[in-house]
Amino acid sequence: MKITVVYNQVTSLEHGDPQDILADEDTVKTAKEIAATLVSAGHQADLFEINEKTIPELLKKDTDFFFNNAYGIGSADKSEGDVADVLKRTGKPYSGSDSRAIILTDNKIATKKVLESQNLPTPAYQVFTEGTRWDQKMRFPLIIKPSNEHCSLGITEKSVVDNPVDLYERAEQLQQKYAEPVFAEEYIAGREANVTVLGNGAQAVALPISEIVFGPSFAGKYKIVDFAAKWEENSVAYKETVGVSPADLPGDLETQIRELAVRAVQVTGCYDYTRVDFRISEEWRPYILEVNANPAIGPNDGAIRSARVAGYTYPQFLQKVIDVALTRF
């Protein structure tokens, strides 16, 4: 099979911190790893960089299947959904969610509204725009997040606040930096877990749960996976947020979380492979933090740890994603 791995190269950022580009550089690395793995598995695989100038070429590309590992069109901000629309125009099968699901899940506030409407548990939250005052029903500590960013962009150890003064200051900083609404979410003390879901609709299956285990440096600190923990390889936070799969959880709780993950994927309309992030409270209550359409699936990412526990090698997991995607076309 001829497979084209589509990716984008970000060379400049419209908003955010200069360091945010680390997440985009990882995307290029993952695309190369996917293509090399598919070749080793016997496919004819090549790479295609999508940007504003290459779209006409992509529309005419001679291939059997597009593996979508692009998170935007070139450096264009908030254009991840546009990639899926371009791939749809080719008339060829492609992996991952369509633009509707991508746009929805890229917006954490909109996603939380959908989860709430379906009675799925998510932490209480409040949206902040200019002049918003703290709703006293919201209980401190709160974690402040930009509404339309993934990969822990905008999240630092200062993101968890325990008073209104710090809340307003942090919310204003993020609004200015990312030029989008931000929201405050009740911080759930406890454990953090990720669930990868393979498949679509009634055939969607949750893989074994992966947990982020926080090391000793987090003693007496809020346990969050901030930007440093995800991307700054020399930082203590990076070294002490270790993914472990399968998570050591009571059997009934594991079943509940995996069922919630599948339901979250179904109600947000994501396709093929999705990651759902959870916090598990000290009272063993699971809360959905976010739903990630087309999550990172490099050989060392959390999704692959779970896939290995489920019995998939990395090439087998990629093949499974392709097989699942082809059932939609």
C-alpha cells in the first residue's frame, strides 16, 4: 500500500511563548518515525509537508492512504481542522478525526460543555475574558488554562492558584499571551491517567490505562504535567513525570474509566485513535480533563505504552489505525 504521512513544519508562532515551538518540532520527528516504521512493515511510505503552497500538490498526490500527523497548515495558527478538510477533498482515505471533531476538541471549553450535556464527569470550571470576576462557587485551588491549546502550552507550575489575586493575574497573562479565552478549572488532587481509544462508534475499544507517576520532587507541590514536564528533557519535571502502563488501579475503577473514555470519544465524534486524559480524585472519582483527537503516537508516547500492554508492537498499532480508518471509506 502507498501511504503518505502528512505533517506540518512550524517556523514561526503568532502567539504564545517561543519555547512552544518544541511541541511542533516533536510533530516532525514523529512523522518521520511513522513513515520509517511503515516502510519496515512492507508499505511504500513517504512524507508530505503541508503548507499553504503545497495544498494543490497534495490534492493530486498519487497515494492510497494519507496518515494525518499534521497539526496545522504550515505555521498557520488554529488550522488543524483545515488539514482534515483538505484531506477530505482528495477523495482518498485518511487517518484520524474529521474537521468537526478536531475543532470541537481543540476547544477545551466547548468540549467540557459537550461532556456536561452527556452527564460525563469533568471538573467544575469558569471561563475568563477581560473583566470576569471569580465565581465564588468555584473552590480553590484552581488551575488556569488557555482554551484552545494542547501539549501543555501555557501551563507552568504557576498555573495552579489558591487565591483571587493570583487567579486574575494568571488569567490576564494567558489571555494576552495566547489571544484567546482562558478558563479556571477546579484542581483535582490525586492521580493523572490517560486512555487511548481505538476504533469508531460502537466498535471503539479503550486500551489499558496509562498513568503519569510523579516523582519525589513533587512532594508538597501541585502534581500537574506542565510544559516543562512534557517538553524540557533536562528539567526535573520531565524526568519525574514517568508514564506507566498498565496503571495500578482497582478493577472496578479501571473498568469505569475505560467506559468513560469510550463514551467521551463517541459524544465528541472522534475517529480512529483518540486519547482521553483523566484526573482521579483522592476519593477515587474519575474526572475527564480533555479529549485529544489525533494524539501524538510516536514510539515513546503514552498511547504506545498502552498499545504494547494490549499486545501491539509499534508497527502493529500503526497498521491497526490504518485498518480502522479504512472501514470509514
